[in-house]
Amino acid sequence: MTGPLLLRQQKQLVDRTIKLAQERGYSDGASSLRAAWTESIDSLNEGLVAYLADHVRSGGHNGRYDYRVDSRFARLRRAAQAHHDLGIPLEMHNGLFKIYHRAYREHFTDLFSQASVKDEAALQLSPPDEFIRRLDDFFGEAELAMLAPWAATESKEGAFAETQRRLTRERDQYFAALESLRSPVLIVADNGTLITANQAALQTFAGVSEPGGLNYRLALQTHRKDLQAVVDQIVGVAGNEWDAIWMPTRLGSRCFDIRLRRVEDTANKLEASLILLLHDVTEHRAAISKARESERTMSLFLAAMSHEIRAPLHSILGIVGLMKEADGQQQRELIDLLEISARSLNSTLGNVMNFSRFEHQAPVPRPEKVILSKALNDVIRVKSVFARQRAIPLRLDRAEGMPDEVQLDWSMFEQVLGNLIQNALRYDDGRGVEVRARLDRGALVFRVSDHGPGLPEEIAEMLKHPPSELRPRVTHRTGSGLGLAIAQRMTLALGGSLDAIEERDGAVLEIRLPLVLPDPGVAADGAGLGQRQLGLSCLLVDDDDINAWVTTAMLERAGLAVDHAQSLAEANVLRDAASDQYDIFIVDYRLPDGTGVQFAEDLRRDPAYSATPLFLLSANVDVVRESAEQRGLFTALLQKPLDAEALSKAIYGLSPRPADMLGGLSDAARTKMADAFLQSWVEFRSMLSEIKPGCPDVELTVQAHKLASGSAIFGFNDLATMLRQLEQAGVERAPWSVTGPIVSRLLAYALPEGCLAIGPTKQSK
């Protein structure tokens, strides 16, 4: 138990020893570093513990012992040998050792006299007088053990020469360490005068690159003035730490993180001096500035995206408000508008998701046959809701000679045109917004004009040049121009141009696109089966019951006979057991025992199904789209959410009458779906209540994925968002600091009463 006691008293022993050494004149011959004194105390403590543990040899020094090999004093003999090799005389060594002896004796005598020492169990092993006696015996025998190096015969001249060589090597080691530093280091006297510096300082501030030029003070004379100016600039600033000081260098103005440290001199025997450590942080500061600019850009981007998303959402909310007052015929018209607005919102969200890719590469259009007059009218009808609320006339002028059908990525162009119309309606003074469409020398031309204040100079200038970067711009009005920047990129990707037309009254923006007519022999979407065929068999592989029921209902309404599997294993069993081959396969990406890609690879290896239509219907199609090899396994990639029209169009290549996703389902089917959802929710809540801090396990992550889709179908959007957040946290193995709050919110969530009630007049959400 003596070891822990000595460790607790180490600091006080060091302090007392240094004080006695200074008083008795021994500090000049010892180290200035406190660490060296601490190491000596540690060596003595180690020897003292070994000595007190030896109860056989406990009678003090004895002439029969050979102290040159006594293991109890091995470390102390090594320290004595080092002192001898450094040229320290025996009298200096012994005198300093007696200082240590006195420090120990005085300290423990004082310690025994304190009342608190009664609590020190280590000191209860022996009476105080006995402990002090053993302490004296230890120092007496240790002194004998440490005489061995000086007992060897050696000429004084040889010893002095060896000492000089050792000191030279140590000095060169220190200089080599200083020179090896890649950052500038300046050593300065207490009055601010430069003493020395390393090669990095000379290269940075004087442009000198010869190696070893600063090893000695005389080499500094030529450039001392330059480096002294650097020192004066630093020490002239109050403090001892500076995160960013800009200083002139041979490479121009550079930013330095500077730390000023006083040279340690515990024994107070050296001239006071300072060390200046300079670290070049110019690139680091630039990176921080860039990160802050990126953060500011992202804030503007989010504001712009809020506008892009809120525009179609505003139309949807406006239509819903109008439906409350509308009669039967008006409601049907408004439902058509609602569907158009929802499609527009879905397209906008898809284009927003491509934003990060737009920064590095142009968006890739996917042209298809478009009935131009209907598509233009749909855009105007949606925007008319917003226009009527603002009491602004909105007119479409379609010139004669416009083709009925064109080949065009309408979802991309719809966002471009919709953005221009929305902005025009925001700034028009009430006299009206006009959209003109015409043909001009083999090009489709669309012009949007308003009677507002015109384009800001920053935005007008941006449109004059191809976009070099995709980022918001600060203007003197609300908005950042990011919507127009994205519109410009999309227009260029479509092979066209977006220009501002000089007008005295308002803003006029013109889109020019190349006219591409569809091949009359090709259907609107060549990926499907062509002409509708009744009685086709389909195997649907989806582990989410609610999604599967909806998809099955849409497929059956399209004339298909559907079998449903919830896993790859179940799908393989059904495929092997089928009396006839399936005509179509539709598979989700994420399944309990694998992925839709694995199913597709297995299917394509079967000669009977090597060319059978296979569709991926998932929210994760982007994962597959990025791989040409995986993409080639499927007939088409279908992104959820998908309605009956889009699904039928993908399969048959034609467009039946639009219908909502749950339309046509019986009350019994909807009730069954609601019961299944409630049961899944109860089971999920039970799993959630038992989760321990950490990452969600695989089963919980999969269940969250299933429930998220069902929540969206039944209109529980806030619940669906939380479930997707939990799913993402599980996939990314996020820390509990991220997962925990999501779990807490889900446990606190309660389904609204009667929210899943199904009746004859109840509409699915």
C-alpha cells in the first residue's frame, strides 16, 4: 500500500526538493525541466517501495552486500551512470542526493504530524519512528549503490572528451528536431529580441531555402532584420494565442494560427525566453469560409425549393377549398384539376431530388409523346386557381399551325413553364399574365409576359450566359433566382434556350425548344405490352400488404389476373407451382429475404422467362437506375407513388380514363386493408416500446418501411414521415441521439379516432 501513498505525495515531494536545491545552490547543475525532477522522484519511489517490501535485508547498510548488483537499486544506478557520463562530479551528485534525502525526511515528518494522516492506511503498517528509520536506511544504502560509476578508473581528459561529444550530440538532436518542423518556429528573448528560428521560418518569411542554414545563430545575421519584423508584429498584439493573424510572406499574405509559449525553467537558471509556434491556416480558413457560403447557399436553396413545392401545393389546397362549395359537375372538374396538380407536385419533387446531380451534370430528359394542346391547357387550368385568388387574368394564346403531338419530356418542361407562370403571377400588377405558344423556323416558342417591375439585374445577367454553377443569388426582392437557374438548366437539357426579352413594361421570358415530332408508328410508351390483352397473369412480389392490395386492385381493373407473394422464397414457390407461365412480373426493391434485383437476376437465368416483361415498382428505383447492368434486367422502372393510369400505361402503353389509386375498391376490401394496418401498427408499437438505446434492429427497420407506405395511403402523412425517418436511421445505423427522439415521437403518436372507419360514403384518404 506504500506505492499509492508515494504516488499521492509525488507533487509535494517534487516541490520541496526543487526548493531545497535552489536554497542550497544545487539547481544550477540540474535540469530546468520539471519533468526531469518528477522522473527522479519516481525513480526514488520505485526503489523505496522495493526496499520496504524486503523484510530479510532490513538492518541498514552492510559491508557483506554487493550494492553494485543489488536489484532494489537498479534504476537508481542507471540514473547515476547517466549523471557520470554527463560529467557531473561525484560531490555534486552526492550533494544533490542528500537534498532528496532531506526533502523526503522533512515531508514525511510533517505528514505524520498532521491529524489527517490517521486516515492513511499505508502509514499504519509501522509506527512513524520506524518508517523514518527505514527511510534513512534506504537513502544510506542507495547512496552506496550509486557510487559505482565514479569508482571506475578513467582519465579526466577522456571523461571530459566523452562528455563534450555527448553534449554535442544532444545539442544537434534538439536542433534537428527544430529544423524538421514544417511550420515556422521563432525563439525570442523576454525583451522581444529574436534568438533563433528554424528553416521553415526562413523559407516562409525570407525566401531562403538552403538546408541547415539556421542551425547556429550566426547564420541568422543576414536575415535577422526580416525575422525580427515578424516577431515585432506578433508580440505587439496582446495575448498569447491568436486563431487568425494575416502576415506578409514570400508567398503573399497568409493567415497563421499562433501560439506563444514560455520556455520552461523550473530551476530558474536560464535566461527568460519565449517560443512562437506559427501554423499556416490559410487553406483551413478558406475551407471554413466556403463551408459557411455553402450553408448560406443551402438556406437560399431551401427557400427557393419551398417556393417550387408550395406553388403546386397551393393549387391543391385552393382546389380543395373550392370543392367544399362546388356542386356535382363542378366537383368533377375540380377533381380533374386536383389530379393534374398532384401530378405536377410529384414531378416537381422528382426534379428537386435531382438538384444535387444538376450541380455536376445536366439533367437527362426522358421524352415521350405529348398531346400539346391538352398539356398546355392543363398547366393553365392549374395556374388559374392561383391567378383567380390574386384577381389576375391569365390567358393562353396558341397560334395556328402548332402541332397536335410532340416528342418531349413534359414533366421537365412543365416545371420550367410552371415556374415562369408562377413568378409572373407573383409580380403582375393586376393587368394580367399572357402565355403565347407558336412555331418559329422549326422551333417551339413559348413566351410568358407580365406587367410587373421586371427582372432584377442579377437574374437578367444570369440568363445571358450558360450556367457555370447552380446556386441561389441574392437580389433586392424576395426570391433568390434559383428556380430560374434550375429552369435554365432544364431548358438547356431539353436542347433549347431561356432568354429575357427587353421590355419597358414588365418581364418577358421566352423559351425556345427544338420541334421533335413523334414517330407515328410508335406508341406513347414502347416499354409496355402494346395492345390491351385481357386475361394476362401477373405475379406481384411486395411485402407490404396495403401497397399490395392497392396494386392488385389497379392491376385487376386493368384486366390482369394477379397472384401475390410477400418474399422471394414465396415468389419462387408460386412460379414453380404455376400451371402456365406468368405473363408479367412486378416486384418491389426491398424484400424480407433479398431485393428485387436478385429476383430479376434469378428470373433472367431461366430461359422460359428471359424476355418476360418485368417491372420494378418501388420508391428505390434510383438505386437501380444508377447501374446500367441492373437497369437492363427490367422492362421498366416504376417510381412509387404510381396511380392506375400510369401503371396501366406502363404495362399496355395506353392511357385509360384517369382514376384515383383506391377508386373502385369495395368497402369490404377497404375495411380489410384498414384492419391489417391497425394490426401492424399495434405490433409495431409493441416492438417500439421494447427498443433499447442503440440502432433499430433489422426487423424494426423493415416494419417501419411497410407502415410508412400504408400510413401515406391512409393520409397519415406526419406518421409516414416519422416512420421513414426511423427506417433511414436504421439503414444508416444512426446514433441514439438521432434515433431516440424519433422513437419518442412515435410512441407518443395516437391515430385519430374513427380515422379508418369505412362506410358507404366514406372516401379513402
